[in-house]
Amino acid sequence: MARRLTDEEIERQLGDLPDWRRDGDTIRASFDAPDFPAGIALVQEVAVAAEDMDHHPDIDIRWRTVTFALSTHSEGGLTQLDVELAHQISQEAARRGARARG
């Protein structure tokens, strides 16, 4: 079971995740894919990574904008699993040509 991160740990780790912002006990990022199929492909790749980690994000798709929200519900907040998956999502988004929304 993952340990809930402290506020200080979260802020420090978000320093390495410029695409992500904290929203209470969740971190969120939105990416604009080059087109709708690229956005769906991004979701598919994230689904594989999430399944491998047994840690699943909330995902919202609006045309070519894909928004991810991460939180460890079983711990009632953010854990290292969220940070690790956020890094993987950002890397996959960059690989697919998706740009973070400010």
C-alpha cells in the first residue's frame, strides 16, 4: 500500500512536473493532442501503463483535449503512485506530440 505524501513532498515533486497542478487531493493535467485519434492513442497508452501499475487515472476527453486526474483514493490523497504515473503520462503526451494546456 502506498503512503500518502506530505504537502512538502507533493510541492517538491510537482517541481519536476510542470504540466501538472494540484487541486486539493488530486493532481491534474490537460494535453492538446494534434488530432482526435492522437488523443485516443494517448489514452490507450496511459491505460496500459495504469493497468501495469494497478493505478488508474480519471480521464476526460473533449475532442483533442485529454485531461487526467490522479489521486490514490484508498489513501485519501496523493501518493508516489500518482507522481510516477504523472511522469509517464507527460512523457507519453510529449512522444505523441500533445502539448500541455497552461
